[in-house]
Amino acid sequence: MTTLPLGFDVPDGWTPVDPGQVGAEGAAFVAVRSGPGGEFTANITVGVRQRPDPASIAEIAEEAVEGLGRTVAGLEVLSRRPVGGQAAPGMTQVLRLRTGEGLDLVQTQVHLTVPGAEPAGRIVLELACTATPEDARALTGDFQRFVGSVHVRHTEGETQ
């Protein structure tokens, strides 16, 4: 896993947890939002990957779908749209998932290229919010605020 000095604002009502304790060992960050005893605990995850290959952000988003598709019983891409610009392209996608236990979930993914990364050292962030369909609608604003707050922190001695 690649590390990057990220900063972000965790929305009110969300609790950061150790990724290893919730089965998300590859994640750089996980926060959960407990509901009233539901079947599934909504979560936000952050992944950081170095991508020195020439894959486009659309191809990277499709790889994420393919990888997730190997771990769930069913998967449907509900929407996909580009975000960002040429210097820092991104892709959002909304997925409908069905777990092996028959639980329906919605996952919103945002794939972002870190601006300024050279092609050989390109870094891509994967931000995801997974929830039941009912909770997903209610938590959309929280996830949007979280995504909007994500930034790379400048380290000491670095100029802006």
C-alpha cells in the first residue's frame, strides 16, 4: 500500500476505526456510522494506490468494479461520470451490490488522481461509501462533504 499525507474532515456521526479490525486491511482509512441495529454498518473507506501504468481513470474505475465483482454475489453499475480536469482527472460511479448473504447495498466510489504526480509515480485515491439503499440516500451529503474535504497535506519544508 502506498502512503500519502492526506487530510480530510470526518463528518459528524462517523467514527474512525482501525481498517484491520473491520476486514479492510488494504484501506488507508475507514470510518463507520452506526445506525439503529441494522443489518449493515455504513462505512467510508479511503484507498491509496500508486499507478505508474498508463491506465486511464475510466480503466482504473472499471478495474475497481471488476475486483469488487469477484467478492460479491451480484453487481450492477448504476452510473459513472468523469470529474476533475486534465491535470487531475477523476471518476465517480454508483454501484448496486448484492452480498452472498442476500443483502442489497449501494456503493458510491470516487477515483481521484493526485494533482502534480508524475506518470511514473502517479497516485490514485479511491474513496468509497457503502450503505444499504435506504441509508445511502440519507448519507449522500456526508460523503460529498468528506470527498470535498480531502487534500494532500504539505510536509515541513515543502513549498506550495
